[in-house]
Amino acid sequence: MAEKRMLIVDAEVARKIDENRGDMSCSEFINFLIDSQLKGETGDQNYVAKEEFQQFAQGMKELLRNFLEFFLSYGLELGKQPQDKTFDELSRKLQALGSSGNKGKKME
């Protein structure tokens, strides 16, 4: 059994711990925070930053848009008449991806 010690913290710190620890005990949560902070200093990250995730999501939307453009243009070049519902649905998705891809970009 591990040796236990008492840690005195301000009431505000104890409140923050209780609000954020979820199902973890106070000791587990503090240990988690310390480990996370120490790993962060060594550069070992197990998460991505918000900006990195947004760039990834934008890249995936661009890839999907390019795929849909290729798929539609390839089918049209072969002379196949697309089914109306499928073609309309893909066209709407392509337009939605195109318009969402312009959000956050500066207008030049």
C-alpha cells in the first residue's frame, strides 16, 4: 500500500479540482495533471491543438471536394447520364464543401 500524505491547498484550488476531476479521485486527478504537465515539457504530446485540428478538418474537406469534383467530371466525361437524385445530392455536397472551404480564408 502506498504511503499517504496530506496536501494543503487553497479552497479555490480544491473547488477547481472537484469541478474538473470527473470520476477520478482527487489524488488521481492531481497525479494526472502533474504527469500531463511533465510530458508537455518534454514535448511528448498525446493531443492536437485546436488550430492543428481545424487545419486537418479543412484539408479533409478539400480532399473530399476534390474527390467529388473528379467523380462527377469523370462520370460526365464518359457520357453517362447521372441519376437525377444522386447527381443533385452530390452537387449540393460539393457546393456546401466549396462554400465552407472559403470560411476563415482572407479575401484577396
